[in-house]
Amino acid sequence: MSYPLYIARKEILLKLESTLLKSGYKGDIKLEIPPIGLGDFAIPCFSFTSKVKKSPNEIANDIVKKFEKSKWVKKTVVKGAYVNFFLDNDIFKNSFFKSIFEKKENYGYLERKKEKVIVEHTSANPNGPLHVGRARNPIIGDTIVRIFKTAGYNVESQFYLDDMGKQVAILAWGVNNLDSKKIPKPNYNKPDHKTVGYYQVGSKLLKEDEEISKQIGIIVKKSEEGDKKTIDLVHKAYAPVLEGINDSLKRINITIDNYIPESNFLKNNSTNNVVEKLKKSKYCGVEEGAYYLDMKPFGIKGRNTNFFFLRKDGTTLYATRDIAYHLWKADHADILINVLGEDHKLESKQVEIALKLIKAKKIPKVIFYSFVSLPGGKMSTRHARVVYIDELIDECINLAYNEVKKRRGKELSEKKMKEIAEIVGIGALRYNIIKVQPEKDMEFKWEEALNFEGNASPFIQYSHARACSILSKKQDEIRDIDATLLTHVSEENLIKNLAKFPIIIEEACEGCKPHSIPAYLFEVASQFNKFYRDCPVLPEKNIDIRKARLSLVNATRIVLKNGLNILGIVAPVEM
RNA sequence: GGGCCUGUAGCCUAGACUGGAUAGGGCGAUAGCCUCCUAAGCUAUAGAUCGCGGGUUCGAAUCCCGCCAGGUCCGCCA
């Protein structure tokens, strides 16, 4: 890897190891990045005290004395129990710009890797439009896809299509039996919105009328038996919903590579294979003709720890098909990642245990997210107590439009303002959702979803637009710059931030932590705005300094653009 | 009844997995900055018993135990 921070880090680690060996200190070397101003890298010396009778401070001083010289390290400073390493700024700056000139628009991207990754996300029941309650799923999923792509992996996104459940059966019954005049008028002229009414009315009738309940039951039963006609009927019912979901996803820059219908695994008999294997497990039990795995030995607790995978009538269950799906995925990829709502925690754990029992090649890593609720409670498609994602998208774009008009109404054309509003509105939406850790509970509030200031996407997009604006006015060629001319503290801090980009991507990828990307970009944009304040670029008289600064602006532009791209957000050249 | 997740200023949030330097940010509030590359910006001030109580440790927001609050799950549902 040619990124300077990697080289510097590796070099320091190597030299530290030999220093410790020579001095007889034992313990883990924890190279960390210290608080601003204290240095570029640091190690705490607490852990080295175990074998020797010295204070951490004495050890730190000793390490500094014995530390071999390196061209990367300008000075080492002991503060308390820490050894702080200061990089040689000139060497660091020059090698940073070398890596930028080398990688150009691909700066930040990591080496290509051989492994294939399948990210399963969204997988919503196709019975109605996506609502905000589950909006985190596609956004987290897609961001993970983009993180892994940037980290060099070959990635495929999959939507596991639940085409056999009660939800779609209700929808299918509604579409085929209800009078369209009795379906409430949708607010949106989209196929999913036009169809969801059949589901809502259908599920209401299901509770009131036993005959209807019976008919829906038959649809479910026949699907599970693999009846082609029924599966086809259901398919025709949910197809428009799926089309609508797909359109909504596209609006927020998300594409699904493959939709995998659950019924596939019934059709190709792989569920039978799963059932046969599970039956052989010593944890398998039978209760009134139905088969289950006893989950107690695996630490599953609760009222009932039996995990059923085959009904007494011989049909399979959702989880059985899910196991078959995962076996299939394991054959097609090296790394499996699932993004699921927290309600799937137990089922996912059970599937994982079953997969291990039948010796699956790969076990998925699962990212769970908490639901977004409304101030009064949770959202529900059935009760039409929802904010649909389409409403949220429109609101965000509307608000963005008002803002652009307020600020630039006199200068920009209507078309331009609409373009910017779209980019800004959607950016704000994705950013607001992804900036929070998935497992944190979220309550949906319009004021917050539509927040455009501070730690929000428009702030970062604005910084990018500022950078582009400078570059669009430049007269100089930016080649062969002298990076050592960038000596202002704002310049140096900005360079250090930009240099971290590849490491941030690597860590976000390894830890599956999508929210660390927005945090980083906010830092970069913030630092760029300070540089913008302190170091005028175009008015600068000294041509060499001007060129070096232009280079820095361009580097920032690339990092912001690539970083926003990881979040599925467009970086506008103008705002 | 039990499992899992969450609890950090008025509000939102980072840090927790891998214990370590004065707990970072943002919104809102208050006070400033556009004859100078886009003020969606910048600067300053105020605001924190890190849910509560114990324990381990030289050192705990972070690890362990107990409690409280919210979410979620414990179907031959999906």
C-alpha cells in the first residue's frame, strides 16, 4: 500500500518492536492516534510495567532514548506514560501529495481483493411501499456495499424476496377479490402505493371474516406446497409493489443486484436437503409429527427453545427456507453480510446454529438495526400508521429547494436549482440515517430528518462545492508542487485528515461500521472550511504557494467526493 | 418469567468490542465575523452526577454483578 500513513505506521511499529526487544519490555504495542496537538502516533507504556520495576513514565523515557532513528519520525516526546511520535512534516506532506497524484480520482480506494461478498439487505415484505420505520435497512445495506467495493471487494447486493408468507397471501387475495372502488385512493401515483390498499383492506377483513381467513390460509398452504399456479398468482399481485419499492430505492441511489425469491429454494428441493440434514442432528426432536432442533444447549433461552423446521403436515417454514438460502449463498461468496431489523435477532441466531450443525461453509455476519418509530409508537403498514419513504424523499427535496431558492434564487436557473435540491435533499436523508450507529433507537422527527446544518450532508456537499468553485477559477497547472510550502496549521491539519482516508475505509470495512464514514467526512469538511478561512488560494500572490494550495483543494475535493460516494450521496460542483 | 439491544448537557450524537492523556461533535441559546476564492460558512461563551448502586484495577463512560427505564424477541407466523 502506497499510502503514507500506512508506511509511517508500519515503520514505527517495526522500530518499536526492536526497541522493546532490546530493552526487555514485554506487552502489547498499541499504536494509537493521540488527541490533536500531542503528536501523530502514540503508545501508552502501562502494559510494559509487568515484568520490570519501573514506572510507565520511566519506561517511556527509556524507549525514547533507545528508539532508532527513522526518516519518518522527526521527534519523540514523552508525556506522562505516553511516547508521542511526531512525523517529519515535510516528508509526510510530500509523500501524501505523491499518493494523491498517483491515485488521482481513485484516492482512498484500497487494493483489489479476490473475495466475493454478498450483502443481503432490505428484504422487505412486498406488501406495500417502504416506510421510514425500516428505511435504515436499505441505507445501511447500500452503504456497506459501497464500503466493501471501495475496500476492493467484489460485491453483490441481494434482496431476499418473501414470496410465500401470509403478508403477500393477503395481498394476493385482496387484489383478486376486492372491488377497486372500495380501496382508498393512494396519495402517490406509484404502483406500490396503488396496491397497498388491497393489503390493508384485506388484513382488516381477515380478522372479521372467517371464510376470508380460510381462503388466505389456502393461498399460503398451496404456496408452501409449491403449487405453481398459486405462486404465480401471488407473484402477479406483489410485482407492482416490488416495482414501486425499486423505484423508491433508485431515487436514493440504491440498486439491488439480485432479487432472490424464497420459493426458489422450495422449487429446487434444497429445503428437503436441509430437512434431511437437520433430522440427523442429535439435537433434533419430534413433537406430534413436527420436527425441531433443541436450542437450549446453544444458549437460547426463553419460554420455548424449540426451533421448528418441519411442520407435521410435511411443509417447511420460513426459517427452513432461510437456511437453504444461506447454504446457497455460502456456495457463491466468501463473505456474507446481512442487514436485518432487530426483530430478526432470534431467528437469525437459530439459523446460524442450524447452519453450523450442517457444516455450512460460511456463516453470515449480521448487522442489526433498531426500528425508526413515530413519536406515538411504531409504524405499521397494516394500520396505515406510517410515514412512507416516498413522502420523506419529497419533503427533503422540497425543503432543499426552498433553501437553494432563498440563497441562490437570483443567480441560478430554475433547472439548476431543482438539480441541486434533489442532490441536497437526498444527501440529507441518507446522511441523517447513516450517521447514527445502527443499533441505536431512533424516533422519527421531521425537524431532525430535515436538518440541513451542522453535522449534516449539506455541510459536506457545500464544502465540496466550495472546493470545486475555487478549482473552476484557477489559472495554474497544478503539477510538481512543493508541499513543504504548506506550513499553516490549517493546511497541515487538513493534510493529516486527508491522509487518514484509506485507514478510515479499512476500519469501516473491517468493523462493518458505516457510521464512521460520515463522522470522518464531517471532520474533513470542517477542517477544509478552516483552511478556506485562513489560507486564501486564488488571491495568493506567490505562485508556488498558490499551486500547492490548489493541489490541497483538489485533494480535498477528491476525498469529499469519494467519501460522499461511499454514502451514496452525490457531490455537487455548485450549491 | 427469560434472552438480546439501548440509556452520555434542554435535544441528537462520538468514544465502549481492544480500560489509559483535559469525555469529542452537532442542534438549540447567547455574543461576534461578508469592500476578501459561495455566510448551507467561521469565531467565542454557557451547558455533562457518562441511567442508578456496588465490585475489579495504579486507572472505568469502557470490564464484572445487581437494579431502574425504553426498544425488541421468546408461533408447527413471516
